[in-house]
Amino acid sequence: MPDLFEIMESCRAMRRLKPDPVPDELIAKILRAGIYAPNGGNNQKWRFLVVKDPKIKKAVQVIYKKAFDEVIGPRYLSSAPPPGSNKEKYLRQHAAVEYLTEHYHEAPVWIVACLEDGPTPNRMAGSSIYPAVQNMVLATRALGLGTTLTTRHMLFEKEADAALGLPPGVHSYAILPIGYPMGKFGPVGRGSMAEFVYQDKWGQPYAAVT
């Protein structure tokens, strides 16, 4: 198993996944990693829905594709490549996003990360679920499985949460489609630290990074 820094440095978004079954014991390890994460007040209001039912996944995929067609797809076509990328890489990423959109429901297992956060959650709520999501992403990579953090369904959150069968006062914050990857892990594409890290004053370079 690679060490933690190697896992983080090679944790590419895996959007092309094989339909082969994933053993429950591996999913259990991933979920355990999520529950090790910090959360507000250690209240542990997170809930994790494991979805294998093809009908549920297909119902959510329809919503996921609607979000792509109406919002995400046009945004990709009109956006410039992000830091650490170029037009060619960006177009490859776009193709992978399109692939996931069409095959989202074919990933053998989903983990839906949810919070019991009541009817009107505030912007602090994510701090009690996204650390768990990141732990699960890293655990998935460590086990040689592929995933990507998806939140697009939240553009139509009421429809998606209804399709997932979530009760009132519970909201989904991410879906991790999990399977064996078709591609290979490798360095993630990011800009240099100097583009993102400041010291004491906004825009002032931090001397320790380049």
C-alpha cells in the first residue's frame, strides 16, 4: 500500500469505472475511514447510504445528466483550463466528465454522504461531512479502487434526495461512485503552490513555497 503522501499525490478523479462487483469488506473499510474523520462537536450527525440498487442509481443518474445538460456542460465549453492544465488536458477531462454522466448509474457501488442537518442547514454544515468524504476518497485510492467526489446532483437537491429516499431533515452532500478504475492512477494536475499560498497579507507570497 502506498504511503499517505503518495496516495494524495496520485489520487486522480476516476470517472471511468468497471461494472465489476466490489467486495463489501472493502466498502466497509472505506466507510470506517469516513467515520474516523473530524466533525463539529463530535456530534456525528453524518449518515452514509450505500446504494447498489440499479433502479435508485438510474433515477439519480437522470437528475445528474439533467444538471450536466443544463449547467455543467455549457460551463465546461465556455471555461478556460484551470491552473496546472492546458486545453488538451481540459478537453480530456471534459470527455471523462461526459462519460461519467452517461454511465454514472453503472458504478457498482455508491456511497452517499449525508447529514442530519435539519430543514435549513447553514454553510458551516459541510465541515461536518466533507472531511469524512475526503477520508473515504483517500481510502478508496489506497485500496486500488477508483472514485470521484460528485456533488452535481445538488443542483436539483430536492429531486435527488427524494430519489434517494432520504427522510425530512436529512440532505445529501456528495455521492462517491466506486468501482475498479479503467485508467491508471498518476500525478494530479494542479498549479504551483505559489499561485495559491499567501503570507500575512492577501496576495503576498509565502517565502517557503515556489
